[in-house]
Amino acid sequence: MSSSWQASFISAETPSEAGDPAVYFRRELGVGEGVRRATLHVTGLGIVEPYVNGVRVGADVLLPGWTSYRHRLDVRSYDVTDAITAGANAVGAVVGEGWAVGRLGWEHRRAHYADRPALWLQLDLEYDDRTETVGTDSGFRVATGAVRANSLYDGETYDARLEPDGWPRPGFDDTTWQPARPFDWNLAALTKPIAPPIRRIEELPPAAITAGPAGTTIVDFGQNISGWVRITVTGEAGDTITLRHAEHLTPAGELDTQSNRSAEATDRYTLRGGAPETWEPRFTFHGFRYVEVDGWPGELTPDAVRAVVVHSDMIRTGWFECSDELVNRLHANTVWSMRDNFVGVPTDCPQRDERLGWTGDLNAFAPTAAYLYDVRGVLRSWLADLAAEQRATGFVPWVVPDVLSTPSPPTALWSDAAVSVPWQLYQEYGDVDILRDCYDSMAAFVRQVEGLLDEHGLWSAGFQYGDWLDPDAPADNPAGGKTDRHLLASAYLCRTSRETARAATLLGRDEDAAHFTALAERVRAAFRREYVTEAGRIVNESATAYALAITFGILDEQQRHKAGDRLAELVAKAGYRISTGFAGTPLITDALSSTGHLTEAYLLLMQRECPSFLYPVTMGATTIWERWDAVRPDGTLNSTGMTSLNHYALGAVADWLHRVVGGLQRTEPGWRRIRIAPQPGGGLTAARAAHDTVLGRVEVHWRVDGDELAVDVTIPPGAEAEVVLPLHPADAAEQVGPGHHTWRYPLPAGHGARPEYTMDTPLKTIADDPTVWPGVSAVFARYFPGIPIDGSAPEAAAMSLTTVLQYIPGVPDGLEADLCAALNPEGSA
């Protein structure tokens, strides 16, 4: 980053153990008259809170964030000119254990990067005729203070009585402090940040304060977040307030900490006493909606507590809303889960003893992430870490930064992030430098997998996560889903080899482009030979297998049609409930709608019974769950040891909401060309999608207004769009340029009218209507468990429900009424 660094790393004398206090560093310095500019550069191993003359520097928190510290350690720089005065000054910092020293991962290992907190700080004082520099060295002194314990997982303990008054200001007596010790660290790892800093983004007041069954107080903030709680309290010296955080309450109203696993997620504050005291932790963060408060002096009032939302300070760029409030909540949950998991790196969850940068989660979610927020900084930094660790170890880690104790062999969807994430960023932002920066990593990964292929060109051996968390997988084996793992691996290789070939072409690497193009053709041919019949059936016969083959361009057009039909049958057979995991879920609705099965895609979206997109919403979820059934219908947590209530991966369906329901689709990198083509369905009467692209805002708003459809479109400067008007009587499409465009036209005759079915309607006619048949089947399943009703049998064309009931002795009370309700779910007949 700089060849002029004069500071070195310093630390306390002894290694840090779990539960040790944070380390306080300070030094005084004299400053002459005429300082034109003062800049503080700071980083550390641990979490650093810097001070100049008693003033906390900057608004950033959890500094310096988490990167692959041995390769890339961010140095943040702050203009502190206004804090510097001529004469005596003081600089200092409190350093907690953070990611570098504290425990990370479920293996409970500490000191992944350092055995004690260490500080690096340099103050540059610019005068008209010279620059003076003060850096961390043996002239700094160290001690401990009020931060008695700090852990990302377990929380912070703070005793206000032990804070050394005035320690970061000049004139403080530090004679009892100890000299700082040099700490060996490679200064070549210091780098200028790419990602935005982590900051306090928002504050939430309590939604409710209630008494818990055990006599404690429960504060519900109404939203699952990442961050911490700020309190304002008055009490006696020595009073201790305990704050325990969790995502969930038991049905009895007690705090349910199961989803935290071994993370204690507990903060403790001991009062100084006397005047009102305001405190918040600075060396930890939690994933929570509920806080159990114990030891509060007097009555806890709503104005005394605030939840502080903390994450990387990204700019929001994407919005979506429609006429269905459950779908809107699903989308909002996706946004919140992204926010809560972009705390420095894109993590899996913010609450438990994990919070790792899983590559597969981000790879599945990348298109959604790039729509919702400007992720160039966060993800380019993360990809730089991925590439650095890949160069050092020879493999793409499953988590970045990598703190796992075992190597990460090449794995589809997870390791694929090295290719598909940069490709997605290039598509979104149109910046070929993204590909240039990542190309060596992309090519190295694909070449590595190429060397693992069998003689037929299939990725047929080695570990695979498969369709992770398929709802039909055993609870103790999330990788044991229905889809053949190596079919899935070969399908993903079809995509990544093609993306790498295209990247090579864009970068002018012609030899590589020819090689990877040939590889892409080879692995596609191998997949089709091994797994696809001539007619287009996939041998595995799972929804994920079909979704991959359809969306990854593996099939020819005739095969796509057949595969789409078969996929629709499988989705209907599952009762329009989710039957896919991390690999298939982001693609399933696209695979349906792109093969002429829009109705089935909407039925899948709108299903409310578990497992489904909307089941968590009906259960009060405010974020995306790791498992579809993370909370059971009785309100209890699914006790599998893997039930985070804040996991964005399965929220990747939002990408389909943006492109198909909203109608915003990029057709050239950087949004230079756009396709506006909303596809109404599912009973929706309106939808709006807006996205701030690199060229400006693109927006579409369609809505049913009486017997007409209104469409409003905004195209940014430098872009042009094809607008395919939805439900237009003449299937009209227009080419438009920048500006605002409006259309209004009559809806097709009879649009939205439901067929009127009766008990005498032929069974096959009802079975052919995917909006009604699932309800009819559900009624029979409720009255006659285990005995299915078959609407596809040849005789169904000549039978009606009345006929079927004639064969049932003693028709149960209520059956016919429930069938009539299922035949006309909106009560239209």
C-alpha cells in the first residue's frame, strides 16, 4: 500500500486467553504550530477503536473488518486535522480480540491469525515545509480498562468503574502502564481498503417489552438484525445489567438460544453509578430479534433501549413490491438477510458460532445481491481474498477468509464462486477490470477441475455438497438430497467453463478462449450423453436436475420443451411445495417460466404450506431461514443444530421476482441494453421494480386499473430497451430510448376470470387446472390420508367428483362442502 510506512505492529507482552480484557494503547506527542493536515492511518489484529486527544476517530465500527489478514490487512485513513492542537497531544486505541485472535468456527479454535491483539497506527502531520510522522513503536504504553471480556460469539463484558478516566487525552498518568512490545507482522500485507467500512446503519426502537416466564424482561425489536443494543440507564455503582440475544422465543415466551449453538451472545454492563449512563458494545456483534434483560434497576422503558443495525455501508440499488403483501414480506426478508450477513464479508449467518464467508451461499445469491445493493466493494475485496488463498493453498476455500482446519477440495457451487461471482459482477457493472482482476483465479479453478474429469468428460468423483439442504434430505445429512451430486457437479461445470471461455475472449486471451470453449463443449456433450435422453428427460428425475439442465443451456430447444413439461409435472406432484436445496432453488422458477410454465412457477411462489417460500412469512419470519422448516407450525425451533433464522441463500428467488414479475432484465453487461417484459400471474394485480444501474435508474411499474393495464417505464441515459407489453391484445413490443414512457391499453377479454367448476365437471378438466387441482387433492388427502385421487387416468375424462363420491360409502360430513370451496377458491362460483 505504501513504501513510507514508519510504524510497526505492537502488542501487550503476553498472549491472550479466552475471556481476557481488551488491550488499551496510548502515547503522547508534541505538535508544532502550523499543521496543515493530520492523517491517522490505523489497522490491527483484532478489533481497533482509535482515539486522538480523547475523541473517538471516525464512524467506522469493527475496524478493520475481516479479510485474509496474512495476505491483505486493510488500513483505514482518517483526517484528524481538527482534533490536533499545537502542544501536547495523545493518540491511542482499544484493541479487542475480534476475528484475528478470538474463536472462529464450530471447531472452537482461537488465534487463527495472532495469539494476542496487536495495533498498527501511524499519524502523519503535514506542515508547509515538512511532514512529521508518529507511529506505533516501543514508545507506546499498554494496560487494560473497562472492557473486561470481548468475543464476537460470546459478547462483551464492560465494567464502567474500571475505565481509566482521561486515558486517551494528554496529561494522563500512565506510569503504571507497561511498555508496548514489538509484534512481528509482514507490512507488505497492509493494503488500501476496497470494501466500504462497517458502520451503524439504523436504529430500531422496541416493538414490545414483556415479562418473561422466568421473571426476566424480554425486549422484542420486531426485526431480526445484526448488531447490538444501546442502553441508557441510571443506577447504583456495581449494578450489572445482562443482555442475552436470540432470534426466537419458545411458545411459552422464553428466550430460545438454540440457533446460537455455543455462542453465548451475552453482553454485561456494570454501572459506574450516579448520573445516567449510555453504553453499547464495540467489540462484538450479534444476530437477534429478542433480548432478555436481567438486572435492570427499576422499570425498563422503551426509550432506554435501541437495537443498532450494523453492517457494511453499502448503497441500496434495488427495490421490488407487488400487490401481494406476503410476497412483499418475502422480498423484505431477503433484503434484511443480505444486510445482516454483509458484515465485512458475505457470511452464512450472523448469530451462531460460525458467521463464515461460505462461497456456495454467496454464489447462489450473487445475482440478487448485485440488484439490491452496490456490492462492488464488498465482493471485489472478498474475491481478492479468495484468489490470495487459492494461490497459497492450491484450492478455492469453501469459506473466505479460510479458517477451516481441513482443505477444501474442488466442489460445485461452492468453489465455482471463483468463476460465477466475478462473471455476475461483470454482467451487472460492465467493468471488464473485474474479470481482469479475477481471471487467473477463474482459469486456475476450471483447469483444476478439468484435471479431475474421467475419461468420458464427467466430473464423476470426489466430495460434493450436492443440492445442500434439499428438504427431503435426512436431518443429519444435509448433502443427502435427491439429486445425484456428480450430475450436479457436471452441470455446474458446463456453466463455469462457458463463463471462463467468455471471460478469456473479452480479455483477448485467444488461446485460453479456444481451450475453454472446447472444454465447455466437451463437458456439455458428456452431460447430455450420460444424463439426458434424446427426448429430454433427465435420468435423475429431480426438480433440481431439470432446473440445472434447463437454465444452464445444456439442452437443445426440443429437449428444453420436454424437460420443462416434466419439471412442471414434478413440481405439481410435490403439491407446489419446495423440493430443491441451495443449488436448485435459485433456478427452479426460472426453469419453469422460461419453458412455458409460468402458472406453475407462480403456484410454487405462492404456496404457503411447508416447505415453501411463503411458509416462513406466515410464521412471522422477518429474515430468510436456513431451513424451510426452521420453525415448526407449533412455534418450536427445529432442533437440528443447523437452524439459523437469518440465511440469505434461499432468498435467491428474489432475482426471479425482479426479472420476471417486475420485468427488469439486463441483456448487455452494464445495463446498456435492457428487456422490460413483466409476466403477470399468481393473482397479482400490480408490481414495481426499480434498480439504480451504473447508467442511472431503470424502473417499471405495471398495474391493473379496472379493465385496463397501465405500464410505466423509465430508461436511464446511455441505455435502450425492448419493452414487451404484458397481456397486450396484439402482443406488442416496442424499442425505446432514455426517458419516461407510458402505455395504457385494454386487458384481454375475460382476463382474470376463473373457470367455474362444479361437482359435475369432468375430473380431467379439473386436474388440468394447476390453480385448482392442488386444493382438490389436498381435500381428499385430508379426508382419506394415503389414498390419492388420480385426475390423469383415462377414465377421468368421463368421471366427475359427484361420480367419485358415489363410490364412497358413508361420505364424511363436510367433504362435499370442502370440495366445492376448493373448486372455486375465490368464491366465484
